[in-house]
Amino acid sequence: MKITVIGTGYVGLVTGTCFSEMGNNVYCIDIDDGKIEGLKKGIIPIYEPGLEELVTKNQSKGDLIFTNNLKEGLDNSKICFIAVGTPMGEDGSANMQYVLNAARDIGQLVNHDLIVVNKSTVPVGTADKVKATIMKELEQRNLKLNIEVVSNPEFLKEGSAVEDFMRPDRVVIGSSNENVIETLKELYSPFTSNHERFITMDVRSAEMTKYAANTMLATRISFMNEIANICEKVGADINNVRQGIGSDKRIGYNFLYAGCGYGGSCFPKDVKALISLAANKGYDANILKEVEALNNQQKLTLVRKVVDKFGENLSGFTFGIWGLSFKPETDDMREAPSVVTVNKLCDLGAKVRAYDPQAMEVAKKYYFKGNQQVEYAENKYDALDKTHALLLLTEWKEFRSPDFDEMSKRMINRIIFDGRNQYNKEILREIGFEYHQIGNGNKGS
């Protein structure tokens, strides 16, 4: 099947590549000429495990084509996916500019019946706007074509996006057209041998499903952070509490880890977008507002612990930072707790020596560009040289079992502020470390 994917960002590139892996002829379209030329040379603009190998393999077979020529992509294409960005607007709502631009371009160029699939995360009602935009362009061209607009939200996790696409928990299709549903079922059949994973519903429910899923997960994280903060006040341990409640099958263990806040391209943006969407309909989404507010506060948790220990004037202090990306297995620092933490430490006069396996170039280029108080280390131990404490912000695997003797030799003080609760406090206490967790009522154990 010939498929067109508009947008070669995180969602579009993974989507197009995985479809090509199953033998489809996929045209990935982008208006960024530099990105297209880079992709043709095998330069992947994002870090995602397994993606580079699949891009190279399928490009060499001719099943994956990168171009800025949308007409070439649309010619004889049966399905066109819109997978462009929906960045947050000033009022918190999703900016639909790029989605509607893509729809307008389709309407100006398509010459045959087409299934248009919204893969971007979009507000409820977007499918109607996309179809209206396409039909308006066709009307100006005096063309009568059958254009079906479908919602097919993505549920990819950064760091495991290829695996998620290849073995999805579910594929949600929003459409009332049985022929369209059968076509998409055929397209997704290599990924959904278990037919219960292919879920169909009306378009608006599919659009809402994506926001509901992300805001539910964000709510669980903020809820556990709230409980962790209470644990610190009453002398309880959030790790024990998590075991106690996670064993309840109605709750489960996933997304019950306390920490220094969530980040990334989805949760913060989607929580804000759903709050804005509700407000536009006259509904006050109080729970989601609190989820967002608590998360913003939580990103400063480790800084508050540092200030409690060293005071508000941090001039003359240097802190090691392990982890800059918002989660492991990605170089994405959008809305990452590290950005808030590092900037606040610098505002208080501190110097920072940071290490991350993937995100340091992104940090240098965008988030801490020109900040002379931030240094970058070649490895995790170099980041600790003559530091007064370590702040662990991202739970990369290489941070799980460090050489504590080597750490002791490098650091001025054997102090760890752990934003991801990675270590055993009893063991650290025995070897002479002062260890500060999130949600542990025994401060500085």
C-alpha cells in the first residue's frame, strides 16, 4: 500500500518507518529541506533506540522515501497521515496552525479519493475542521472527491517508540465509515494479530482518548508526588506506600513512582490543552489544574532540599547533575525537571557540572546556551569532581549501580539528592553517604 506521512518529527518519522518495515511504500514529507536532506543521508534528528537502523534499512530497499514534494507523495497514495506538531499556544491550547496548513496543502494537490488520518494530538472537533479545510480547497478547484478524515491517535512512549508501534497495546480508529475502517485494519494487521487491540469508535471519542490517556498518567504521577510530599511531613516512606497500594489490582504499580516531576513533549502540553479545551466549553477542569500546578512545584523539590542543606546563597558551591533528558532513552529536554532545577541553582549562585548519555548537545544548543555556570562532563564520575553534592534527575540505567567508592573520591561532600529514588538508603548510610530522597520522612538518612 502506498502511504503518505506529512511531518518527519517524532511521531511522523516513527510511523512512516514502521509502516515501511512491513512492506508499504511510504513517502515522508517535510517542509524543512535541511531535515529531509539529512534523513536521505541517514542523519536521524532524534534519538530513539532502533529507529536509525530501520530508517537505513528501508530507505535502501526503496520502501521509505523522504521528500519535500507533497504532490509526489500524494500521487496514487491511498492514505495520508498528518503527523505535524501541535505546539502549545500562549493560552495553553493546542496550536492548530500546522495541522490546518497540511490540510490546506492536501486540498490544493490531491487528485483522487483519499483517506486522511490525523495522527497528531489534536483537540476534539479537529477532524471536522480538517475536512472542511480540504473540501474548501477542492471546491475552489472545481473537484468533487471523496475525502474521509479519520482520527488515529498515537500512544508512543519516547525511548520505546519503535517497540510500541510494532507491538501496540491498542490501535484506536475514529471513523463511522466501514470501508475506511477495513482499509486501516488491513494496514495495521501486521501489528495487531490480536484483534481485540484494534478499537473503533466515533471520531470525537478517538480525539478525546489521546488527551484522556495522557492526562490520566500525568494525574497518577502528580498524585504520587503529592503523597510523597505528605510522607515527608509525617515520617512515612513513599517507597513502602507504593508497594502497599500498587498490590491492589485496581491500582497497579505503573506510574506510581514519586519523583521530581514529569516533562516531555506530551504530558505538560496535553494537560494544558485539555484544561483550555474544557474552559472554552465553559467547564472548569479543577483536577487537571491541580495536576499541572503540583507538577510545576515538584520540579523545584530538589532545589528546596539543597537550600535546606546549604542555604539560599549557593555562591561557591558546585553541584553534579546526573541526567538532563526528561526520561531515559531519549535526548528530549522539553519541560524536563532538569531545566528548572539547573536554572534555579544557577540563579542562586551555584555552578553545575552535568552529565547525560544523550541530551548534552541539546542542553548546550538550546536550554543552557551561553550559561557560563554550567559545565559538561564526559562521564558520570567526571561530573562529580570537587562537587558539594550530586543531584540525580533522570533514571538512566548507567546510574543505577554506580561505584560509590569512586564517587566518594571525587566529591567534596558525600551527599546525594535523589530525584528518582534509585538507591537503597540503608546501604548508603552504611558507607557514609548522606542521602536525600523524595517522599522519605527521615531527612538526610
